[in-house]
Amino acid sequence: MNTINVQTHKSPVGELLLGSYDGKLCLADWKYRRMRTTIDKRLEKGLNAEYVEESSDVIEDTILQMTEYFEGKRKAFDIPLLMVGTDFQKSVWQGLIKITYGTTTSYLELSKNIGNEKAVRAVASANGANAISILIPCHRIIGSNGDLVGYAGGLPAKKKLLEIENNLFSC
């Protein structure tokens, strides 16, 4: 059986579960989110692997880069990512990665950007299934009216992430 190395990390905005597989980060997700079991099962099944509580070089690099991000010293991550999901989910997550640091967009705009304007609800669902939070910046999605909308880490965490990025963006 293959293994996914996992480790808990206490970030300034909440506890994250970090996971790596074959030298790539496959998990950086909120430890106490509602979809925790669903996400974990998708990763274990998709990679034919089980979780083992152990760190790895990728996890250590992720913690270092996240620390720099939270300290305002990093705007982009250069961690190798392994996205586990359907082709459609992966296209949404790739679209999220392209959202510029310090900016926000709506589900509708994201749908247009990935060439699937009619799939707004499916895009929202894929956004919610993102297992690599912060690095795949689903926190940059806001409502069409400019309101903060659902976030796996909770709206206070989302607000804090956006504040970090907006404060730095103006520097």
C-alpha cells in the first residue's frame, strides 16, 4: 500500500492538515472542515494510498513558504502540487491558481476564465472540493455582489487571508 505523509500545521488562521505523496503536496486543507472525510477518502482512493502521520521534505517546504506568506514575505508558492480529482475539478483548480495575488473574482468569472460559463454551480462545487487550500487560492473567490461567500476554513479565515494579500498588494 502506498502512503500519504500527513502532518498537522497550526497556521495563524487555523489548523491545516498537510499531506505529501511521491514528492508532491496533495493536501493542505482545514483540519476541521465539514468535508474532511470526503476529501480524505478521495485522496486515499485516487492515490491508492493510506495516511501515515509523518513529515516529508515537501511538507517542511510548505510550512516554510506558508510562514513567509503569513509574514508578508511571499506572494507565490513554488511547491510541486498533486491535484487529485476529476478532469473538471482540476481545470477549476488550475483556474484558481491563475487568480492574481491580491485580487478576487466570482464563480461566474472563474467559469468564464476556464471556458465553461454555464457551469457556475459545478465550478462552485469543485472550488469547495479543493484539497490544497491557500496554495490553490479558493479564498480569492467572492460573491458576484462583492460579499464573502462560503469557505472551508470559515469566513474569518477567508477574511484574514484576503486582508494579508490586500495589505501587501499595496506595498
